[in-house]
Amino acid sequence: MSWTWGTNTLGAGQSQRWWLWWPGDPGFEVIGVETTQPGAEIDWTSPGMQRNGDGSTTYFLTIANRGQAPVEYHFRGIAMGWTWGTNTLAAGQTQRWWLWWPSYPGVEVIGVQAVTPGAEIRYEVPGVQMNQDGSTTYFVTVTNVGPVAAQYHFRGAAIC
């Protein structure tokens, strides 16, 4: 089920780093922003995610106003479905992964969820390849930006 949170304003040409916190594990959250003003343009990064020592979860986003006037916006998100694998990256390590489906599953939203407390994982929006045999391969680059080795899972869902 999708959610909306907050009403915020960002000046022309400004950017701002945000964190959104949950008291436990909300599942894999896909988070973006929605402007409340017609014609406004606002960008955001793919979120980073951190599992905290107390079991809570923090997601990180950077919001940028590309327009010439202040813009008002809300955070929008949804928790997603499947979980796959448990992997580990050393502090500062980056790794490129591929995830394979035997046929086209629909548009997959794929992300990464940190498991290790105190770890922050970032990931690039995945690429997709349709293979000659009818299978589909998605590509994801994962980076551990935290100070400790980090375990993580791939999380996602087909959205159409």
C-alpha cells in the first residue's frame, strides 16, 4: 500500500539531504517525491538505506529543485514484495550484480536492503536485458558507503 508523508519547500536551485526513519523493518521501501505545483521540476537520488543498531531502519534521499522558483513537495513511497539472497560487501566496496528470470516478469523495481546494523548501502537504478532465449536479466550496482562490512538482501516486486 502506498503512502504520502510531509509537506516541504525547497528554494530555486537548492538541494537538500533527507532521512526517513522507521522503528523496525518496514520491508523494502521505494521512495520518491511528488511536487504539489504544476510545472515544477524536482529530482531525487535513489535512496541509500541503513539498518540501525536498535533494529530501526533509515532511508536517505537527496532532493534537488531544478526550477527557477521555490517548490513544495511530499515524499511518496510503497513497501515492496520479494527478498532474495544474503550477500556481504566490505566497507567502501562496490559490486555489480545480475539477477535472472526465465521469462519477462514485467517491470521489476529492484533495490537493496541493508541487514547489518550501522551499515549504509547505496545502489544504482538497475538496467535490464532481454535475452535471445526469452529470459530477462536485470543489472544492479551495489556500494557499501558505511564504515563496516555490510550484509544485504535484494528486494523488489514486479509493478506491471
